[in-house]
Amino acid sequence: MIVYQDEIPVRTKGESDIIDITDDVQKIVGKSGVKEGIACIFVPGSTGAITTIEYEPGLKKDLPIALERIAPKNEYYHHHETWHDYNGHSHVRASIIGPSLTVPISNGRVIHGTWQQIVFIEMDVRSRERRLVVKVLGE
């Protein structure tokens, strides 16, 4: 069994920045040599999320609007009492979507739908330098 790990560096613009990382993940899978297996993409940190969407302009607008409805920015969050950084909504949003995604690999390719891309979503209120960890396992 092959176990391979690499990272994707990401610089974000701040809250609601959605970055397509599909090609980056595929490059890492290619470097790993795994033909059949899985890849797990993980963001260390509690204000970022990994998911899939159809990466097109409409959804890049719709998703942040939906997240605003679910965890509004201007609501009171007890988290603010701890750090006074006013990103409680960022933590809630990231927790709902989650910090990781596992995708299957077949014939050395990440399996995803025609219009489905792997994305990183910045939930924090400021720009960030992130490193996304990709762990590839298989044969």
C-alpha cells in the first residue's frame, strides 16, 4: 500500500473566498503513484472548509448568501467573548460544512462529476495563508 502526503498552499482574500483546488488535488494524486484508492483533503484550522460545488459564478454567489442565512454575521456569538475577533459566524459556518473531504481514486484519477469541483472555502473575516493537507492512500 502507498501512503503519500503533500500540501496545497492557498492564499485567500478573506470571508467567502471559494477556491477551486480540483487540479491541485489531481496533481498530488499523480505524484503519489496511487492508481486505486482514496484521497483525503483536510484544512488545519477551524475557520476553513472543504466541499464540492459546481464552480460557476452563480453558485459562488449563492453559497455565501445561503451561509449568511444559516449563520448570520451580525448575530451575537458567545465565541466573541473569548477572543473578541468577531468571527463566531466563521467558526459555525466552517463546522457545518466541515474541514475535510475524502474522494475515490480510480485509474490514477480523482473521481468527481463533470460539473463537480473540489473547493476550499475561507470562512474567516480576514485574508489568510492556508496549507491544505492531502493524504493519498491506495495501490
